[in-house]
Amino acid sequence: MDVRPDDLPDGLVIANGAGRVVCFNTAAVRLTGRQHHEALGSPLQAALPLEDLDGRRWWQLTDPYGGPAIRNGHPERNLLLPGGHEVLVAARYVRQRPRGPVERVVVTLRGTEARRRTERSHAELIATVAHELRSPLTSVKGFTATLLAKWERFTDDQKRLMLETVDADANRVTRLIAELLDISRIDSGRLEVRRQRLDIAAAVRRHVEGHIAAGQPAERFAPRIADGLPDLWADPDKIDQVLANLLENAVRHGEGTVTIEVEPAASPREPGEKATAVTVSDEGPGIPEESMSRVFTRFWRGSRRGGTGLGLYIVKGIVEAHGGVITVDRAPAGGARFRFILPVGAPAVLA
């Protein structure tokens, strides 16, 4: 199948051995603002009047046709077009033989918006982590220093309270580190799924019982488990993360009864294949319509602050790593309704 230069998402500029532009694709037109007829046939330095960040003219600085014959181009770097418009530029010098004359200069151009979004996301992640770590670590340091310096002055009950606080804060730090590792694996596509036979109904009941044991009234939960569920092969620890996050959100941010439905469904990606659907809904204020599209992005916290805002991003990554899908909408009672569908999968040795 032939790929035309105009099909490429990045800008492509090719100059011949005489330094004249012979290819200037549509993406290059969009990025530079220069039309095809203006660029084609013109000298490379005129079609792409690039400068480095110090204001030096790039093609005079690098001299691809007259410089050392051992060079084969330059890696991607930030350069400036007239008006200060920043682009990412990489070049390849094509020679017919080693140390021979340059036959073509192939230049690729990309906008910097995607990279800047990534950099901002990383900066936000670092700031969030630093903020979330500061409080528990300060608490741990304060209590341990106090206990070491004044152990004999405290009663056993006071010591127990301090140590319980240290233990809770240490658990908080451990959870945050686990979240960061999950995000790293999701972003790099390396999140491992170790499939085992999973009793999803038992897992749901276990999470509900945990909330009741922690002080929530039993009547607040309404598990509805359908009959005839297909055998589900999934990673128990990962699905526990999903259930824990969705139920915690429903309990903390929702109101009224939290309904958990488990039922057979059609596979979201393989027509005709079996799957299991889990729906968690509440009767609270719900999620504003304008926020629905951002629920599964990093740092989304809704109208209430607290937490890292990473939980639902990780939930989506886990569900998709299983080949499933997750959606959010408004529940019949007005609250938020999260629904994820998992294909039945196969044992790890067969997957």
C-alpha cells in the first residue's frame, strides 16, 4: 500500500542535492503557514527559515550540504520559525555512499503542543506526589521523633495512638507509591495482568462486608448478583483495585443506597463472546454533564477536593488491560453510575 506524503501526520520537507525543496506536505503547510507553491522549488533555508533558541540561523549553522561528510543528520530538537513559532525538527542527510555528497535532506516537523501537554502532566504528577507525601511523612517523622525523645513520658494508650497514626500514614505512603507504579506501567503499556479464575460475585460481597465492618450501615448497600454468570478469568488483585475504588467513591462522594449489579453481558470488543458487567451506582448529586469526559483523566477530583485524583485513571487502565471497557453516566436515581465490562478471558497459561 502506497503512503503519500500528505497522509503523514507530521510535516515532511525534502530537499534535493541542490538544496531545492521537492516535497512539502500538507502537515508542513499547516505548521509553517507557507503554501505548497511558495515552498516547492525554493532553497531549503528559504522554505524553512529556522533559527535555534539563541537566534542563530539553523541551516547556516549546520550546513548540511557543505559540512563534514561523516554527518547523517540531527536528532529532534526545538527550533523557531518566523514569529517565534516553536516546532520540533529532525533531519536526515541521505548519501548514496559513505562520505559521499548529500543527495537529499529529509526534514520532519512536529508541533510542540503534545510534548508540552506531556511535560505539564508530568509536572502536575510530581507536584501532586510531593504534596501527598509531605503530610504523612511529616506526621511519621514528628511522632517517631517525639516517641524516641520522650518515650517514658507517655502512657501506653498515648503510645498506641501515636503508633496507630504512624501505621496509617505509612499505609498511605505505600498506597501512593503503588499508584505511581501503576501509572508508570499503564503509560508505558507494561501493566501485567495475571489471569486466574475469579469469583466476581464473592469479590463484590467481600468489599461490601468490608465497608459494613468499617462502620457503614448494611442497608446502604444493595448487591444484585445475576444467575448464570460466565466463568471469568481476570487478575484478582487488579479487579480488587477497581472494585475498591468505585465503591469508595460511591460511599464517600455519593449519597443514599449504593447499588452493585453483576450480570452477564456481551464482550465489548469481540462480538458474540461472553463477558461480565459490573455496575456501581449511587443516589448522590452525580457528575456534571460537562465533566463526564474528564472523569478518567489524571487528577480529576470533581467538585470535592481530596485524594490524588489518580484512582479512576488507574481503574480505566486496569479494565482496558483486561480487554474491557468502562463508562460513566447518570444513574436512574440521579447519582453517578460506573459500569465496566470484562471479557471472560482465558487462564494466564493460555492467554
